[in-house]
Amino acid sequence: MRHAEALLATGDVAAARREVQAALNVSERLQLRALEAECYYALARIDAAEGDNAAATRRYGRVVSILDEIQTESGNGDPLRREDLRAMYDAAAAGAQ
């Protein structure tokens, strides 16, 4: 994911999308929910960079849904105490509106 972020920062949006999509495929296959949320968040940012705000809004909504599911499944734990997940959740919630 760091490589995809670097590609996005340098403007290579197509390569960033390919990297993120590959990571998303792995995260879904292995059921790595936090990574899946991170992938959708990156795809939303890519969509926004390409001017596809409707797709970005949908993907931000997916991030919120995934993180809400993680929160519910965690029982007494609070995964959103993690600073990175909380920041992603807050930004995605704002972007989903």
C-alpha cells in the first residue's frame, strides 16, 4: 500500500490503482478487514483524484461500513482506538456524505 500511495503522490494514478486493486484482491481472499478498508480508502482517493466523486463517495461509504463491522465484531475491544484506523474512519465518514 505504501508503494501505491507513493505512486498516487507522484501522479501515476493508473499504476496506483493497479497496486491497490492487487492489494484489495489479497485482502479479500485472506479476510484482512483492516487492509481491505485501507484499500477502499485508497481507491476512493484515486477516484477523487480522477474527478469521479460519485465513485469516491461510494468507496468512502464502504470504508465506514467495513470499519463499523470490525468495531461490532471486536466485542469489548475498540479497534478505532488505533490512530490510523480512527483517522481513516473520520476522513471516510466525511467523504461519504
